[in-house]
Amino acid sequence: MKLERLMAITILLLNRRRVQAQELADRLEVSLRTIYRDLESLSLAGIPIVSYTGTEGGYEIMDSFRMDRQMLSFDDLLALFTALRGLQSTQALNHTHVDRLLDKVGALVSQAEQGRLAERDQVLIDFTPWRNSETERSKYESLQKSVNDKKLIRFTYTDGQGEESERCVEPMGLVLKKYSWYLHGYCLNRTDYRIFKLSRLRDMQVLDESFNRRAMTLTKLNERWGTPQHQQTVDLVLRFTGEAKVSAADRFDENEIERMPDGSLLVRTTFPDGKWIIGFLLHYKTDLIILEPAHIAAEVRKMALDISALYLDSGHAVLNKNG
């Protein structure tokens, strides 16, 4: 137990610039006295831990200290190897750099363990996007370079309502969500941080003008748009039949699905509210019945009637032209 605690303290100190003893005690659920004894044990073992006093005080490991291969098990290296191979499939990362990282991880695996890598080839992570063209790859590379070089970019963007606008943005970084890439940045047109879906971004130009990167981190920006409590939601009760059952089983969690005696799937779920829900539900055509809420069912019905009317009008136009 003490050995596991010493390992946890070492890893925490390696991943943080400075940590206070009380925080270590809270994280590991032990007393301050125990933490002080553990820190002394680590120092005696040769790990260079430095203490600082004052309000900003705490403990940290000297920058020169590095963990060696013996701290990583074969399973640890296998997890790293699998993750790096998954990164090879992305378009927004430098493949040469990832290849070098794979070589370094492979060099940590002994010759006796090399065969075990092939035997344990049981998990594959594939981030390959559905849109995998040279144009898309060039867009990713240009964006990544503009982030690294701190260069302003200008582009035309289509929002979720289909409205187009010209944007000038300080690019902060790229984020992969499911199979889609997004750009986080500070929009000078809106004077606020924004997130842009790369597939809706076109006619991009990297400008000569540089910018000073703002204090907001990419992690905090991503949390800002990914926190559910900042979004209005709607509770849905849906019945799926026919081919839509397969898609529903893929899309929804098992605890949201109730299998009915007639073979249909009854789904109770919660979605972020927005116009996008109507298009999403129409995707299932006649294999979906919206049981709740009534206003969503009414909106889907109205949209379906509008679509029907559009084709009726088009048919009359064709008949009149040919007649």
C-alpha cells in the first residue's frame, strides 16, 4: 500500500509544477504526517524533491529528473503504442512526428517483448474522418501551422442555421469530437471565443498579421462548450421500428432503451435543445414515432408537410412547363 502511495505521489509531482502537502493528503486520503514521511522516503530513495515555503509554497520535483523505462510496465507501453497508432489515422497531426514517437516507444520494448506486441494486437483506434481528401488534409495542416505561428486567419463560415459570414479569428487549437474536427479560437468579429466545425469552413486565408495568444487554455475552452448545464435540454420519448432500430441501438445508451413485446425500441433520452433535433428525427423517416413531447412531434409533422408541398409545387412546375 505504501509503495502504491509513493508511486502516486511521484506521478502527481511529475505532472504538476508544484503541489501542496495538504492537497496530496486529500488526494490520497491520508494524514499530513503520512505525506511528510512519504516525501522523506522518496528523497532518501534519490528522487530530488524540493520544498518551498510561503503562500505559493509546496513540493516539486527538479526539472532535471526523469523516470526511466523501469517505471513503465509492458501493458503501459502497449497502451501508448495503441494510442499512437490511432493518432496516425488523424489528418490534423504531423505523421512524421507520430512515427518518431512510435519508434521511441518501440525502442523501450525489449526484444523478448516484441513478439508479445503482435500477440496483444487486440485494440485498434481509428480516427480516420469520413471526409478524407487532400483538400481537407491541406486545411488541417494550414490551421495547425497558423496555431503554431500565431497567425490570424480569415474564412467564410456557415453556422448551424445555414447563415454564412466572414470571420477573422485568432486560432487557439484543434479538437476532435467523435468523427469531426473543430477549431477553437477568438473571433475578432464577435469579440469572443468561438468554436468552428472544420467541414463548414471554406476559403481560408492565413494572414501575415500575428497575434499574442490569450490566457484561456484549449482545455478550458473545450470545457466551456462541452458543459451540459450551460445548455437547455429537451426530454424525448421515441419509438423505433424497422431499420431504424439498428441505428437507435448504435446511437443511444442501453439504459435509455426499452425493448417492447412487438419488437420495437422505446427510447427515453435527453437532447440539447435546438432546431437540429427536427432534422435528426426526420432522418429516421417512417420508422420513428415521436411520443413526447407533443410540440416536437408537431414540428416534425409540419416539416414533413412542407417538404411534401415543395415537391408537389415542383411537380406542377414541371408539368406546366412540358404542357
